[in-house]
Amino acid sequence: MTSAKGVGYILISALFYGSYGIWSRLMGASFGEFSQAWTRGLVLLIFILIANLRFHFLKPIKRADLFWFLVIAVAGGINQAPYYFGFQHLQIGTATLLFYASLVVGGYLLGKFALAEKINGAKALSLVLAIIGMSLVYRFSLTASQILPAVLTCLAGLLGSATVVLTKKLSGNYHEFQIMLGYFLFQVLINGPLSLVLGESLPAFTQLQLVPWVAQLAYAASMLIANFAVIEGFKYLEGSIGSLIGLAEILFGIFFGWLFFKEILSGTTFIGGMLIIFAAAYPSLKERARREVSV
């Protein structure tokens, strides 16, 4: 049965994940695909190391857990650049649909093959309804020149699912910040050299360039809170269920777009949103009904 505590944490994470669009819009083209990733990773890496000096939450990693730490760290380190690239070269609706469809499919696959979760009929139906809901919310269009951005956006979604679902292998034994430390480190190690090779520049620390840096710091704070909450939430939920509930991020993103950027909400957006909500709730409702019948 779905844990209310787990659902609460996932919804908090979705709220802060959903704010990424605000900060990305404010950052604009001031950062490159790789420079935005390594600078944010560096800020968060420094924050965690300083916090550890006060709270001493880092501890030796057991040999059996090294593999999962490495997989999560590499996935988290790589996925930022293709995510940013996809949203720069595709229509926002297309990129969002591809990313979240890949994210939730990845959550199902990892839940089944890495965590030995059962994918029953209710979960399968919820996956289909969620993808239909996302298709109603976001229009899909793709040209031949956009194949590479589309593939990279799907890759970012699959990598994103690994950074949250696989934390179930480690959460409870290690502090959330220690689990996050790995992918912040790899964000710097992977994206930093690539940014240097490509000659990407950073916005200057001037009053005229203040907004992109403030947005970057807000993005970093949102990432820290969102990842903390999602790791905590997945302690109590199956990977597939948590991935479905995490689609609330789409709804928060739509709300923020309407609130801050006056984006228009259509009738299909509302219908798609309701389908996403139903898809996230359906497995739990089905399980509750089954339990009541068996009592």
C-alpha cells in the first residue's frame, strides 16, 4: 500500500523540480549546456562538504554499495547537459513529453529489473494513461534535424530515473546528502572539462548579469531540496509508483508557467492534467479496493 509519507515527500520534490523551468528561463542563454551544469554542481558540492563539517553525516561506503553509488553518481553527472541541450533545441512541449515519458518508463524498468518489483495490470494501465495525459498537455512535433536533441532528451529522462529510483538501494543506510554528493561531484568532473574544451563562457559578476547568477543559485537550492525529498520519498514507495506520482512535477510546471509567464492553459491541458493525476492515484486506489474486498 502506498505510504502517505512517501507521497508527501515525492510531491515536495515535484514542487521544486517543477520550478526548474522558472530558473532556466531566467538564466536564458547566459550559460552553456555544460557550464550551467558544472557551476551548479560545484555550488552544491561545496555546500554539502561545508555542512558535513558541522553535522558529520559522511561515512565510509560499504564495498557492496560502491557499485550503486557509482551508477547513481555517473547518471546524475551526465544527465544535466543532454536535458539542457534538448530544451534548447526542441519545442518545450516536445522536450517535456520526451523527457517525462522516458523518466516514468525508466522508473518502471528499473523497478522491475533492479528492484524486483511486480508490474501488474493497474500499473501498466497507469503508465499508458500517464503518457496519454502528457500527450494532451504537450504537443509533439519533430523534424529530421531534431532527432539528436530528441534522443538526448530521452537519454536524460532515463538517466534521471536512475538517479532517483536506484537510491532505494542506499537510502536508510546513508544520509541523503552523501548519496547526492556523488552526482554533484560528477557534474563538475564531467561537465567542467567539456565546457572548457568547447570554450563556454560564464556571465560576468556585474549588476547587468546578476539575474542569471541569482537564477542559478535558486536552481541549485531547488535541486538540493528536490533531490533530498525524492530520495526520502522513494524509501517508502515502489520505483514505478514513485515515478508516476513524480509526474506532479508537470502540473507544478504548468502552474508556474501560468503564474509567472502568463502562459495560456487550454482545455486539453486540464484534461491531460486530470489523466496524469488519475494515473498516479489509480494503482493505490486499486490496491485499497482489493484490500477492502478481502477483509
